[in-house]
Amino acid sequence: MALRLHDSLTRRLQDLRRPNPDDAKDVFTFYCCGPTVYAPAHIGNFRTFVVNDVLRRLLELEYGAAKVRHVRNLTDVDDRTIGQAKKEGRPLGDITRHWTKLFHEDCAALNCLVPHAEPTATGYIKEQVNMIEVLLQKGNAYRAADGSVYFKLSTFPEYGGLSRIRERELQVTNTVADADHKDSVSDFALWKAYKPEEDGDVRWPGPDGAAPGRPGWHIECSAMSKALLGDTIDLHSGGVDLLFPHHENEIAQSQCCNGTTFARHWYHSEHLLVDGTTMSKSKGNYYTLRDLLDQGYSAPAVRYALLAGHPRKQLNFTLDSLHAAESAIRTLHAYRATLPTTEDVNDVFRPVQEALHDDLNTPAAFGALFTIINRRETDATRASFDRALFALGLDLDAASPAQTTAPSAVTALAEQRWAAKQAKDFAAADALRKEITAAGWSMLDRKDGYTLEPVKK
């Protein structure tokens, strides 16, 4: 069952394959851009990380866990991390370690597999300096008057192939305040000369002939992926917000330095919307995982909601969708308890994996999952069901064992309210709904009836 995935570079569906499957040492290499650890990751960030976790799980099911190597970096030095350290008056390392710890806790709650390596930018300064020196020697980079080093974009004619950005757009989007130090406004920083008023005490010795300072953001990923996965990686993934300029710049500097293809396959997941609009604190629709957990939602339900839409389409996240996800998790939990643990003869839930293998179609996978459940297949086993859950990364044991059957008194109120609604006695129906809510239950109307679910605290 080949895993077919959209390639952002070619704009086509392509099989994900190990390049040398007959080689016993051959593994599938997978790099995912990780978080910048200066603040909590929000649910938009975690949509990308959860989608990448499903990819990792499918690759392991395809090739075996030992034949997959997954690297996800941590950006622990850039303008934002340094800015946060200055704002709090604390060392950079204290800031980044704190937010890294919380990020790991959130990943564990969302049941994301731990990467095989998780390099930090500050841990790979030497490797970044080495790459910059190679680019300088090859003429793809130059030292500016202030001691910074820039990539010379004109030396890489293929630039823009991933994002399809036009030259006019390139000129506009790369305009920066210190353009006077550069040969062209489109050139990007590989090494930033130290500025005491901006960088505090954050600096390292620079490449040969350059000033002390710190690396540019883009070179970090190129150096870490090269050091841990080699010059060419099988899959590079991330959110669509990184496609330009970050991933475009990675391609330019990596291929000029290494003289070979940087990534065989590119995959990008789309933006997350909340209540139909972009997420921001000023709009009151900005959520971290901890915000949602504090409201009483379970981490498996959050993961389910983040996977409910196709990863390559924008997902509109709402609390209603999260409420529906909680209901789905309870259904899955109850169904699993009915399954026998006998030998698995037929992989009844194989259609779930087949949907995921078709361009990571998570909505189709959930559809297949519940279609099979509703058919009540007699030869379904827990082993087959658990394989499907593994692929989706749903840990039902982590879901809160909330009461799923309403007390008889609440059921009686619900029956009275339903009858009042059918009789168009809306005043009585509203009054009864308030009683049901006060008892800790939510009555959700359908065309053919209603459901009762516990109210989130």
C-alpha cells in the first residue's frame, strides 16, 4: 500500500519511497521544521505537528520503525527568542529551555511520537558556520561592510521553484531596513553581525572574515538536516507559512553548498482558522492546548479536531467542532470495549489506512472508521481497530472517562423539552433546556431527535 502524497514542488501526487530499499542500511529520512521556543505553541502550530505525526506513523507502518529517521528542530536563537529574553531580563537559555519543556509536554499530551533527533540551532553553530564558509568559497555568499554574510540570490537561478514567486514579488517581500549592507534587496542573511543594542550577550565567532554574531534563521535548518540526515533528505515538511521564504531559502543555500538535490519531496499543511478567521489574541480566538484543556476538553479530542479537515485545505476550528470531537472519542472508546482480542484474521479497518495513504485524506479516514463501526462488522478485532487508531494517533486511554449516559432525571427533562419543541411551545422548551444545562448536560437537537452530552466545565 504505497503512500501517495502531494509534492509542493512538482504540484503532483507522488509515491513516497525509500531510494534504496535493497540496501539494509537504507532508511527513509524525514525533516520537519519545529517551533521557535519563545512562547507557547498555539493550536495552529500543532495542526502542522499533528499532521506530521500521522505522516511519521504511516511511514513506520509502511517500512517499519527502524527504517524511518525523523528529525524536528528547535529554533532557540532568532529575533523573537532574543527579544523575549531581553523583555524578561533573563538569559536566552532560560527562556528557550522553559518553552521547550512545555512544548514537549503538549506534544506528549497530543500523542505525538518523539523525533529520533531534535537539534537546537545553538547546538549546531559550528555546522552553520562551516556551511556559510563553503558558500563564501563557492561565490554564493559575500561579506557585507558591517561583517554580516548574505546569500547572493543571483547565483541560484532556480530560486522560486517551490513557491512560484515572481521576481516582482521577490523584490517587494524581501525589502528590509538594512538593505544598504546588501548587494541586492533580495539577498538574505546567512550570518548577522553582532549588534549590542539588539543582541545583548548573544553572539558567537563568525565565519572566516566575518564579524562575531549569530546565524540567520534559514541556515539553521539546512545545517541541522545536513548534519543529521545527509545532503539529500527524502521528505521535508512544514506549515504552508514556511514555504516562502524559509523553505525556498533552504533549497538555495543547501543545493549551492552540497551540489545536489536538497529534498526529494516537499509537503505543506494549510493554515488553521478559528471561527472562520485568522487566530489572534485581540479577536479572542487564540488558543493554546492548555487553554482548551483548562476548559475541560481532552487532548485526544483536540487531536481529532485538528485532523478533521484535509491537511492541504484550511481548517475552520470551532468549539462546536471540538465538542463533536469529544462525542466521537467517546463513541470510539465505547466501541473498542466491545471488540474481542482474538487473532486478527481480516484487517477490517484497513480502509482507514488506505484513505490516509491517499494524500493523507484524514476526513475520508474518519469516514471509513465510523462506517465500519456503524456496520458492526462481526469479524472486527481490537488488533485491527488499534492499527487504525495508531495511524491516526488517537490514544483513547488518555481521554477523560466522562459519564456518557445521562441520569434518568435529565433524560426525563429532555423528553419533556423535545415534546414541547415539537408542539412549538418554545417558551417551555427554553425553560427546560436551562434546567438540563443547570444539571450539567447539553441537549443537542437533530432532525430526528436529540443527544445528551456532558457540559464542559
